[in-house]
Amino acid sequence: MSKADNTALLKPVRRRKPRSLGDIQIRSSPTKLPPLNSTPSLEEDSDDDINVQGNALNVPPPRSTNKARFTDQPLLNTSRRKSLSPSRNNSQIEHLKKQVELLKKQSSERKSELEKSRSLVEEKQEKLDKASKKSEKLNDTIKNLENELLMYKKLLEEEKNGHNITKSSYTEQTLEMERSKEEHDIEIGRFRSALESAEIKKKEELERLTSLLKEKEAKVEQMKKNMADTLKGNSWERQQQLDELHKELQRSHDEQEELRCKYNSLVKRLNELGSNCPRCSQTEKEVRKAQQLVTTMHVALERIDQHKFTSKR
């Protein structure tokens, strides 16, 4: 409410000049103030958008400037009208003071409510700022988690690629091992067949050599008997028999050399095959026995040669 409006309200009511024809009639009813209309709030908070509502800051409208109409009742005298005017003005002033006090009280209440509203708004704004900071932190955390997720996805793809490479390499190595195993089995079968055939040949050769050695042994025994018989007979017949015996021993020696060469070649071939079977060991023992027999025959042949040389002398 402006100062001019308050001044206008506090002004006493003007007295009308009496008309020329009689006195003005004064109404006996007490003067009533016009009702107060609602007016918009005088203060507005643009930040919080909060308006003070109610009649706290309402002011009465200006008094009407229309002149009171006069009735046709008989007019009172001027002295009586003068005596009634001050009391009516005092009542209006008191009423206006009460209105002002009420307005002040309502204004203070509205101000306190406004302060409370402002404090609530500030608290909400502070909470909103905190929530905004938390939201920013959450967004940063989400971004970090997304980056970590992308990194882990990349690592997973690399691990899958490495696993696929290892799997393909394992498959290739397995196939290569199977092929090598098949080739090895074929090679082992070929070696086994060759070893079996070699054992058969060795057995046949050993049997043949054994039979030859037995024949030679029998011949040597026969030669010994012949030599004993010859030594008992005449010298000429003995010389003839010694010559024949020498020839026979020479042939036996040649056959022994041939058998020895065959035996050495057979032993060499067996060593190259690297066989460690019990049959080979047994065969080797028999061959050694035959070799000892051949050596004995060779010694006997040398003795015969020495005896022949002595007899010639």
C-alpha cells in the first residue's frame, strides 16, 4: 500500500455544504467501510516461484468520490452534524488501525512462511546438487565399467582365437601322429616279416652247416682210422694213403674256409638286424660249437701236414 493511499484513507470525511433550502439529513446508521478486495502479492520470488497468498498484503480500495445522496427527510441542524462527525472519524481510524495491525501480522506470518519455504527450497537445491554429483559419479563409474567390459570382451575374443588356433594345431598334430603310427606299424610289420624270413634262412643255413660239420667230423674220424691203419702197414702204401688223406684234408680245409666265410657273413647280417631273440642266442651257441669243431679239424690237418713232412725227410 502506498503512502498516498494511506493518507487518503486517514483523511476525515468532507462535510458537505448545506443547501440553500434546508439542512442536510444525516443517516442514523453507522458508517461501514467497504469490503477489502484481494490484491496480488507485493513480493515475488523469481528463483523459487513462491507467491504469498491470502489477504496479508491486501489494502482497501480507495474511497468512492461519489457524493452521498440526500434523502427527502427533514434536515438536522448544523450543530448536531458537527457534534457527530469526530466520533465517526475516530471509529474509522480505529478500524483502519486494526486493519493495519492485522495486515502487519499477516505479512509477518507470510514472511516467516516465505523464509521456511526458502529454507526448504535451499535444502532441496542442496539435495539436488548432491544427487547431481552422485549422478555424475555414477556416470563415470558406468563409463569405467563399460570400458572394462570392452577390454574384457577384447581379451575374450583373443582367448577364443588362441583356443581355436590351439585346437586346429592339436587336430593337425593328432592326424600327423595317426599317419606316423600307421607308417610305423607298416614298417614294424615289414621288419617283422624280414626278421622272420631271416630267422628261417638262418635256421636252414644252420641246419645245413650242422649237417656238413657232422659229415666233416665223420670224415675226420674216418681219416684218423685210416691214418692209424696206414701207420701199421707198408711205407709205400702208407705214403699213398697219406697223399690221399692229405688231398682229402685239403678239400676239408677248403670246405671249412668256405663254411667259415658263410658263418661270418651270417653273424654279420644277424648283428645288423640286431635280433635279441632266444632262438638267435641258441643258434649262435650252435654256430660257436661248430666253429670250435672246425678249429679242431684245422689243428688236426696241421698235425697231418707236419707228419707228412717228417715222413718225407
